[in-house]
Amino acid sequence: MKITLLAVGSKMPRWVDDAFGDYAKRFGRDIQFELKEIKPEKRGGGVTAEKGIAAEHERIVAAIPPRSKLVILDERGKNWTSVQLAGAMKDWMAGGDDICIVIGGADGLSQPLKARADIMLQLSAMTLPHGMVRVLLAEQLYRAYSILNNHPYHRE
């Protein structure tokens, strides 16, 4: 199974790259985990939030791997537990599905992209910095993987 994380934004602080990398390398051979950064649209100079979202939409769509299930992070998405995420991961693996998870830009994601999503997930009801979202998502995906493999990382 391959998990592709598309994240609008680049030039994260070193601690983000270090923490994300730590979790990304923990997956076994069953899961290939890849981060693709999407260039954010610059705001200002006549570029409205709507125009920025539209430009980012085109870049995101172009980067979605073919035949991947599309998971969008959105504050109005489903609020899963780690165990529920593990259950979804088990189903994805059993179905031979690759997954593409999208973290939008500062102004969010386009409605057409949200409509295209197979699943909309909420990582938190709170607004979080994009770097923190990368780290939290990588940790939760690793946690789900560890649950499926009966690894003691997760405790109930």
C-alpha cells in the first residue's frame, strides 16, 4: 500500500521535517509513505482567496496519484478515533487501495476537490499550523499501523 500526503506549503521549520521524517520511516515494508509538497499560491496583488484556492486546486489535482482513494482533511470532516483510522487502513490494505491524503492551504480547499473526496476527515476541531498537521497526521497513521500489527505503541 502506498500513502501519498499532498501538503500545500513548503519551507517547514526543521522540527517539523525531523518529526515527520521520524514517523515516516517507522512504517514497515507493507506501507510506502511519501510526502509531496504543493506550492502555495501567493496572496495579495489582486490574488483573492478564491483565486488562490483555484490555483492550488489545479496543482493538487495534478499531483493526485491515479487510482488512489482521496482523503481530504477538513474541519467539517468525520472525527475518527485512532482505532477507527486503523480499521479504515485495514480495509484499504485488504482492498489493495493506495491512499492520497490532502492538507489544504491557508484558505482551505476547493469545493470541487471536497466533492471528489472519498472521505473527509477532521484531525481537530481547532485550527492548527500546517507543519503541526503534518506531524500529527504522520503520527496517527503510524499509530493506526501499529494497532494493526499488535505493536505496543498504542495503548487502550
